[in-house]
Amino acid sequence: TPELHRLQPLAGLLRAAVVHASELLARPLRGPSPRVEHHGLVAMLDPPRDDLAIRAGVGRFHDAAADEGSVTPAIRQAIQAAIDTSSIAGLAGATIVPLRQGEAVSGAIYVEGVASDDGDRELLEVLANQVATAIQNVSLYELAATDALTGTFSRRFMGRMEDGTDTTSDPAMATGVSPFPAPAQYDPVPEAYR
């Protein structure tokens, strides 16, 4: 799925993952896909204590990341159980898919809809593995693009933003970037060598 592999903020990636999972569960065997309302969320384990935190939601869970009280204790327990067992679980008309990379589980996708057969489960596992990899890529990109001391984007990233070579069109990616260009004396590549 190309949406999962483009550079984007983590929240956008996670919302796209829920929508994809919902669409997989709603697809008919033949013919066009029906228009579906997507309802679900992504919960991640926050280090160092591995607390469960809602990172993004769609549909009736749209505000779940800001208001974690909107997610019932039963849903939280089912998500935690799916993470602990590292296996797909069901809960009253919903499916929970752990986000795995190798043996490590970083969270889970909770989506309203039932994985009715092994084919659905297999597709959801493939999607969840892609999402887990994309999450790691976002984290690595943010680590490489930000200065460890200040937490702001690095000069190299700033230069890419200024000359238009950055592939990001989402202003949310530029949260740590100053709107003012860096002074010329800090330019790592002298004008004579461009």
C-alpha cells in the first residue's frame, strides 16, 4: 500500500493503517467495495514501562488519542491481551491485530469488523507487519533529521526543505523547523561548490 510507505507524520500513518484494515475486512468477494464507515484505533506500547497509549483513531475513535477515556476498559484489556499473546484476537464485532517486527510487538490495530476466515487474518497480518516497519522508518527518519541536543530539525534537513528536494508536502512534518532560513555563514556547502 503506497500510502504507508510515503513520508508522513506518524499520526497520519496510523490513521491510514486503520482505514486500510477496515477496508480489508469490508471487501466483498466480487464486485465493487461498498462504502464503509471506518472505526478503529492504533494503540502503542510506550517505553520504558510499556504503558498502552492510544496514538490515533478514526470514526468514533477519532478523538481517542486526546481523550483515552473514550476507549472502554474491555477494549483496552483485549488490546493488551492481543499484544501479550502476539496474535490476532476478536472482540464483539472487532478485530485486534498486533504490530510485530520480528519477535517484538510495539502495539496493535483495533478495527471494527470481523476477520471471518484465515485469508482475512493473513491479509491483516501482512498489513500489520508493513505498518510496524513504516512506524520504525518514521522513527528512524525523525532521529536522523533532528538534532539530538535541541530536538529541532538538522541543517541538512532544513536545506532540503528550502531547496524543495524534500518529498514532504505536509506542514505537520515541519513542526520543529523555523520559518526563517539559516544564515548564510552556517551553510555547510559554500556557494562556489554548488
